[in-house]
Amino acid sequence: MVDVAVIGAGVVGALIARELSRYQLSVLLLEKADDVAMGTSKANSAIVHAGFDCVPGSLMAKLNVDGNRMMEKVTEELSVPFKRNGSLVLAFDEQDNETLKTLLDRGIKNGVPGVRIISGDEAREMEPRLSEAVTAALYAPTGGIVCPYELTIAAAGNAMDNGAELKTGFTLTGASYENGVWTLTSAEGEQVQARFVVNAAGLMSDTVAALFGDTDYQIQPRRGEYMLLDRDQGKTVSHTIFQCPTKMGKGILVTPTVDGNLLLGPTSENQESKEDVATTAEGLRTVAQLAAKSVPSVNTRAVITSFTGLRSCSAGHDFIIEPSAHSEHVLHLTGIESPGLSSAPAIAQYAVEKLGEMGLELAPKADFDPIRKPIPKFREMNEEERRKLIEEDSRFGQIICRCETVTEGEIVRALHQNPPAHDLDGVKRRTRTGMGRCSGGFCTPQAVEIIARELGIPVEAVTKCGGSSKLLFGKTKEGGRDE
């Protein structure tokens, strides 16, 4: 039995587990997928929003601004790339100009530092490639960019390093309460017990809540399609460029990523399925057309991949973080839509405070270590640093992924450092192996061999993303040469 079970290993669940690991508690992070960050946290805009879009007085507004402020320290402790590149919301006509005034007013009321409206010419001085049709822009210097799945992996890893446990492949299907203890049952019949339960299941948070008798929550999946451009396009803009938001979202953006790529999107469309993440020709065409409205020179011929992310929207469009109305010692987090990533550090802190109010004893742990040592990034090192690393471990002298300059040593570390990767995509998210312009065409065979060797499994057992996603099914002929 554990003190707290956290359901859902996305960025919010992982940061809650990390926050709980500060205290003298046993913590279990439960995830239905085969790895952390497999839902919304692996496919979103990677933006740390300043907080000017949220309705003043809402929980979302408070936690967005607080989370933005906390992000610098959290990412530094977890060795996750983060950059305050600032953001611009563009206006193209008088209606947009009025929207900017509304956003400015919200930003001021929400306490967003430095937010102001600038002219179209001033915006083009900051970003020369902006459209000549831009009449004005809202500038927010505290806007930023981060890698969402790296943040999730690092948070879960730091929680585990501080004593938390991670159990993947656990799809919650049942919950029962007796003598102050919750028994949680998976689809496979596995059971775990906990005194407190945190529902951080994202898109499935309403389904999970219903297992505890709370049937009033309803999540609307909202799909967003993206295009990711090669690194040679990463300097097209330096700020995150938004168009004016609508009731369906914050609009199509053009933004650099912390890894040097350029990201376009997302579209915004409600759908019924919580699992359909297929891209469409129409959606990607919309992304390209609207991105070009902001930055006419954007080069969509340099797209190296496209993807779809799903957002977790509630009817009230505000974060819901509250105890169950029907079950003891259960805390629900639902409707954590954008700016959920930006707010995640503050959401975690707020959730743990709520657990304290619900009776969970929060006695600080004397030996909690907030620092997570990263996997060395060979591509970012100078020649002297590389030489020393290779002397310590010769596997860092073997380049596996040419596009991203990833070494064998990095892949090995990813397979053994908390939370360990178990498949090709897990290695990819931790090291960028296969994320370059060739999309793994060169490095995949070698990466598969390393995974098989390190995990002690046949190469045929290595999967792309767990489950039945096998990459190899056996030999077509024996090796060797003819005599």
C-alpha cells in the first residue's frame, strides 16, 4: 500500500508526483501507456504562455501566471531546455485591434509582467519576416518555449530518484474503498492500494472520475494538427507568433522550438474520439495557409513531420482541481487544457496543498534532491568536453543518429536512467534519435540493436511504441556469404 496514487503520467501527474516526493510519503505514479508523456504532453505547442488570454479571476489565470514564473527554476533543477523568447499576438484589422485591447486588459489584471501593445512597424522591427499587413501586436516578454515531453520525463525521473514508483501499462477500470484504503484495479486484474488518490488522467479524467462516483465531469477532446520544420528553418522567427484567439483556441502559431526547429499550428476542431490522432490533408493545408498569413516566407517545403495532439476541454473552460464530491481522499484534476503545460508547476503545488487540506500529512523529507542530472548531449559539447566524455565512456564516441548527433552512450543512458525507455520512441523522446530530416532512416537499425542488447531481449521483441508495434518479425534469409 502507498500513501498516494497519482493516476496519469503526463506533465501534470509527473510534476505532482515530484512535488509529493518532497515529503515523507510513499508515492505511486500510474500510467495506462507504456511510457510517460504519451498523451497530450507529447503533442502540443510547447509554449509557456504569459497569461494574458485567461479570464481574470479564474483558477486558470492564477495558475498560468504562477506556473510561468516558476518554470525557470523548475526547468533549471530538472536540466530541461527552456527559453523566454517572448510572444507576439498579431492584429490585421480593426476587429483584431479591439481584441488586442481586451487581451492587454486581461494581462494587466492577471499580473502579466511587461505586456503591452506595439505598432505593426515595431513588431516588424522585432520580427522582420512578419507580414506587411500586420497593423499592431500585443507583446508579452515573459512568454517562453519548453520541450513538454522532456519536462514530463525529467519530472517523473526526479520523483523516482526521490523514492516514487512508476507503474506503466495500468489502465484503471475499478476502484473500491474500505477501512480508509482505496483498491485500484486495472483492466488486467492487477490491484494496487492507496490511502489517497489523485486523478490527473487528462483526456480520460472524466472517465476516471466516474469510477469514484463523480459523473458530472465531461471532457471534450479537441484536435490540433501541427507541422514541424527542419532546423534550417528554426531562425525564421525568434518570438512565438500568435494570431488573435477565438472561442476554439489561441489560433495558428509560428514558433521556434528549444531544439532549433520551427513549429506551425495547431488547428482546432472538436471530435468524439479520445484516441484518434490522425493528420488530415485539409488540416495541414489550413496550418500552412494561416501560418503564411503571419509569416509569408514560412517554408512548408521544409516540413520533416506532422502530427496531431488532443486537448482536454471542459464546458467551463477553466481548470477544475477539487476533492471528489462522493468519495473520501480523492482529488480530481480535470479540464486541464491550454495553458496546462505553462501552469503545470503551479498546478502541482496547488494540488498538493489541496491534499494537505484533505488530511494528507505533509512532513518534509530531509534528503529530497530537486536536481536531476541530464543525459549528456554530445551535439551541444565542445571538442574538449567531447574528448573527456569519450575517455570516461567510449560509447559516446560512436555516433548513431547523424542528423541529431546522438551517440550510443546517450541511448544506453536513456535505457537505464529513470524513467527508463523501453522502446524506440522512448529512446527518441529522451535523446532525439530519429528526429532529424531522415526520420530515422539511418539510425533505426543500430538503435534497435542497442535496445535489444541493453534490455536483454531479441531484436524481434523491440517495439516502436510498445504493445504490438513490432519493428522486425524475423529473418528473411540467413547471413553469411556464398562459398
